[in-house]
Amino acid sequence: MFAPILNESILKRAQEKKKVAIHIHDLRDYADDKKHRKVDDRPFGGGPGMLMMPQPLFDAIKAIKGRRKVHVIYTSPAGKPFSQNHAKRLTRLKNLIIICGHYEGIDERVREHLVDEEISVGDYVLTGGELPAMLITDAVTRLIPGVLGKKESLVSESFEGNLLEGPQYTRPANFRGKKVPPVLLSGNHKTIEIWRKSQALTKTKKVRPDLLEKKNKGASNDGNES
Ligand code: 4FV
């Protein structure tokens, strides 16, 4: 599942520019049960489905960590909601391991003894933790200095200042009679900035008023709050 994501566009270039190194590990390689390479088992106390066993996860993470300080993330619907601030905070950590959840979940002893942080990418249930892991990898990698080229900017994008991005336009100025707001053609950067800010505010008020509450609560955008 990961190859197509990692070998395209910005993530590919980020690895080529040695801004990030991304390795995929097959848990079955760490299963004590060499014959069936079993990594899941039935839940104690009964109940539907299977759980990820502790042994392959403990031994895999021990082997991958070696002597390095690594921040271990587990992706699950029961995690803290992922956000841009969260991504910013993770870019400050040198080594991340992301456990991709599967089946009904993992043995609680993994969460207790290995997991530093549980992250959810949204209040819905997926078939596996791979997509959440890819989301986190993408959102974090693009924030690493030097990954995004000049053309791509981090400055005026959504969630900067807890505001959604306002409307944007490119050529032609008149597309089949549909015109671009004249202020954007004025060349007056001050009025353009004011217009953009007010548009972003209007859109945020309409679509994500919760972000404005956060903004007004003075949540500074320093990446500490998730
Ligand atoms: C999920 C989420 C998610 C739950 C069962 C994988 C699945 C299966 N992960 N945010 N939402 N995980 O739905 O992070 O194990």
C-alpha cells in the first residue's frame, strides 16, 4: 500500500533530498511463530474479531529502535484528533515509528508499554491503520524545512492562524464571463491582504466556527495544543 505513495511527487523528492527516510517493516518478520508468522489472536473474554498480539510488536519496535530515542505513534479511532498543529509538533521529533492498527485493535500492553501517542485521523472506522499512517507521514514530511520548493508555500494555507484558506483565483481574469474580484487585479498588496483575511474569516465563520473559538481562546498556533 505504501509504495505508490512514497514513490511519487513531494514524498519521493523528500527522500531523494535525504530530508526524510521512510522504512516499512513487516510485522510477520518478527512473529515467534515462524511457521504461520501469526500476528493476531482472539480477544480474552471473547468478543468479535481478532487483536494484534503483543510479541511481534514488542520485538519489532525493540529491533527498529535499537538505541535511538523514538516517538511511537499508534493510529486508531480512539486516538487524539490529528491536526496541522499536531503535524508541526511531530516535525520537531527526530525518529517516529507509526504502528498501523489492524483487526479490532491491539493488545493493551502494547499501548501501555510502547505507545507514546495515539492519533486518530477522524471519527470513522477504516479497514486498517495504513491510510492514517500515510496521512501523518505526508502532513509531517511536507513541513520539514526544504521539502517544499519555492513554488509551494507553507505561509498562507489553511489552519495558519486557525483560519481556513479563502477563495483563490488564477488566469484568465475573465473565464467565460466569470470574472476575478477586481481587488486581486489592483496590485495594491495592502488591500489584497485585507481582502484575503476578511474572506478567510468569512469562510471560517461559515464552515468551521469551532476554529474561531479556538483562535479566540488565544490558542497560539505553536503546535503544543493538538
Ligand atoms: C483509524 C482512524 C481507524 C480501526 C480498526 C483500523 C481502524 C482497524 N485509525 N484514525 N479513524 N483505524 O479507523 O486512525 O484496526
